[in-house]
Amino acid sequence: MAEAEKRAVAQKGAQDSFVFLPLIAGWLVPGAGHFLLRKWGRGALLAISIVCMFALGLAMRGRLYANAHDILEILGLLGDLGSGLLYIAGRVMGLGSESLQTTVADWGTRFIVVAGLLNIIAAVDAHNIRTGRKS
Amino acid sequence: MFTPSHFTAVLLFSLFASTVFGITQRETPPRMFRYGLYCFVLFVGSAIVLSWVMFLIAR
């Protein structure tokens, strides 16, 4: 079978699958939504950027939000949840549980929140590619 | 513990955020690269300008 035909069959198979699969996969694992759509380069760059940002945030002793006592904590928690399985793995391993009052730790907390928000943008982008709104 | 300087933190933040913005907000690879570079320059440039403004206000 020619290479073009193989690609067409693979693309048809991807298009027949559940329409929200890239969105959910991209949310759970950074870059996975693009990998499912065979956008290997884009997926790899997104995964590297988001995972590095999350890991650097933890390395700076940033905090993973766990409670929802006030509006700022709720917003921080929503941002953290955007990282999907990274957030769950961090919580399970007990990372980011201590609250340090240092400037670098505060930057780390922001890095973690922004990594989650960027992951949501990446997952929505995968969904847009899946639905044909973007090439 | 990783303790970057303020400027290193700005560079790292800008690099990763610009990469995601470039890939997700444009359609073709050349336009993605140009938009990512544009975002990076704006992130870093605005941090430098605001730093000088705050320095001058504090004097």
C-alpha cells in the first residue's frame, strides 16, 4: 500500500473516533491530544514546555493548591487542575504540599498554575484540529 | 531547590509560554515561529521596561 493511502486510512481512523478524545487526552497528558492527531512535532514541543514549566515550579518549591477556602485558592486550584495527571501525580507523591514564604517559592506556585492554564489551551487546540476548525 | 534569578525566571517563563502560544494561535509552522518569537520579545521586553519604571518610581 502506498504511503499516501496509509496516511489517508490512518486519518480516517482518527476522524471516526470519539470527537472529544483529543481534548480529554490532551488535558490528562500534555501533548497527548496532538499525538493522537499525528501532530508529532507540535505535541512534543507542547509536552516539553508544559512538563518543564510544571517541574520547574515544583523545583522552586511552588505549592500545589489542595483546598478551596477562598476565591483565590479556588482559582489557583482550577489552574492546577489544568495539568491533569501531572497534578494528580504531584499530589499523590506529596509534592508541593509545604507552603514556603519565599519569593522563589511564590514564582514556583505561579509556574505550576500557568502550566495548567497552558495545558488547557493546548488541549482546546487539539480539539479544534480534531473538529477541523484548525489545520 | 532551584533558585533562579528574577531575570532567569522571566526568560524561562517567557520561553515556555511563547512556545505554547505560537503553536496554538497560528496555523503554519513559519507563522507559529514568528508569533512565538513576537510573544517572547513582548514578555521579556515588557518585564525589562516595567522593571525600569518601578526602579525610577522607587528612587
